Amino acid sequence: MQSPCAEIQAQVRDRILEITINRPERKNALTMAMYSAMAELLNTAAANSEVRVVIISGAEGVFTSGNDLMDFLGGSASAADSPVFQFMVALYSFPKPVVAAVNGPAVGIGTTMLLHCDMAFAGSDAMFQMPFVNLGLCPEYASSFFLPRLAGHAKASELLLLGKKFGADEAVTLGICNAAVPADETLARARETAAELAAKAPEAVRLSKQLLRAGGYERGLAVMKEEGSHFQSRLTSEEFKEAATAFMEKRPADFSKFD
Ligand code: COA
């Protein structure tokens, strides 16, 4: 399978599609073109019997620093018909197993997309963060629905309201990742697991994934849309402008003037 975008690499080997996020000069921050490419690859893989499992990882020791903040400043990032949303739905509804290999920063959607992968491995160098409130934004990708169910309300509030960073061991404790592994073994562990999944009866695997996801599926989708509409409004807020400008100017954001 050919990726339509150089910053998203795709390779099918032994019935496993490997998607690699590859924009190291921006810590693999995701642009609209990259979201579109990932959505297209997933939608094609869903219908392609040559693919039984997908691996998502990032190049050069970084999973992804999340959405490109310059794109966010452009404003259209989270609209219901945007590439971000197309990617979110493509992964959320993907009928075959997805295994993530996380090294380095996994920020914003870099963490929330793991809620929609089936298994994930965290390298000892992994750093997770959902800094939406720190950016004057709000939770996305149904994290406000799935995270409290996974981690409990108190922990979800700590992670989503304070935007605290956490490491591989905590990601395992929270139930976001399956195992913490040495940094240089992360992709190998994901490949091993993907190969194990790819060798199993494919229809049984797809049905079982569907059953595992069915309970929260419709509600999760509705929450994703509701969050998306708030998120979209927040992108034009003065609070977000202050946070994004502060990031670009490499200074702490100052929210003291807001009501
Ligand atoms: N969007 C746009 N540019 C980004 C980016 C993003 N999400 N994340 C990093 N970059 C850029 C930086 O501005 C920097 O550019 P420069 O070389 O022109 O100064 C370059 O990538 C390297 O990033 P840097 O911050 O120097 O790397 P680091 O290793 O010190 O930290 C991160 C890595 C990911 C922890 C840090 O870059 C970060 O917190 N990024 C923002 C994440 C974020 O808020 N994402 C949105 C979530 S909704």
C-alpha cells in the first residue's frame, strides 16, 4: 500500500500494515495531510484482505507531539468533516486489530488514540500527556468518556484537567498500554504481537474486536462529536491563542487576565 503523504510511511509485510509517523523535525506533529493519509490507509486496509493487523509507531524515537499547533491556529482542525475527524473515525471504527508502539512523546491525540488501539506497548522513554486544558482547549477523541471508565474519575480528572505528564509504567497501570518495555524493544514487541494476531483466524479476531468495543461504541461516537464541536469553538478562543502563542514564544502561558 502506498501512502499519499511522505510524512506518513506505510508498508505491508506478512499481512501487517505498518504505519509510521515520520516528521521528526516537528516531533512528528500531525498536519492535515498526515491525518488524511492515515485515514485513507486505514480505510483501504479495512477492506483489503492482505491486511489483518495494523501497527502504528513514530519515527526517530518519538510517537507524536500531537496535532500541529500551527494548524490549530489556522482554525479548521476539528470540524466534523476535517481530516482530523476522518482519521479519528477511521481508527475508531477500524475492524481489525491495531497495535501501537510508543517511544518518546505521545502528546494530545498521541495519547488519546491509544484508547482506540487494541493493544499498545510503551518504551521506557515514553512520555504521555493530554495537555488540552493547558492549551485552553478541552478533551477530544472521546477521552472524556473512555478515560474515567478506564482509570476512574479522580485519575482521569488529574490527567485531563491538570494535563499531567506520565510515563510507561503509569500508562500500564492506567490500562492504556499492555506493557512497559525497554525503549529499543518497543517496535519489536509490537511486531511480535501483531504477528501473533495475524496468524489467528481472521473472522474470529474481527468479531471478537467488535464485541469488545460494542458496549461503548455508540456513546463514544456521540461524545467524540460533542467534544469536537466544543474543541472547534475553543480553537478561536483567546485562551487558546495565548497558550499557542506562548508555546511558539517558548514561555509559560499567562491565563491571569481571563474570567
Ligand atoms: N506542533 C507544532 N510544532 C511542534 C509541535 C506541535 N505539536 N511539537 C513540537 N513542535 C516543534 C517545536 O516548536 C520545535 O520547533 P523549533 O525547532 O522550531 O523550535 C520542534 O518541534 C522541536 O520541539 P521541542 O519542543 O524543541 O522538542 P522537545 O523534545 O523539547 O519536546 C515535546 C517535545 C513534544 C514534549 C514538546 O515539543 C511539546 O510539548 N510539544 C507540543 C505538544 C502539544 O501541545 N501538542 C498539541 C496537543 S493538543
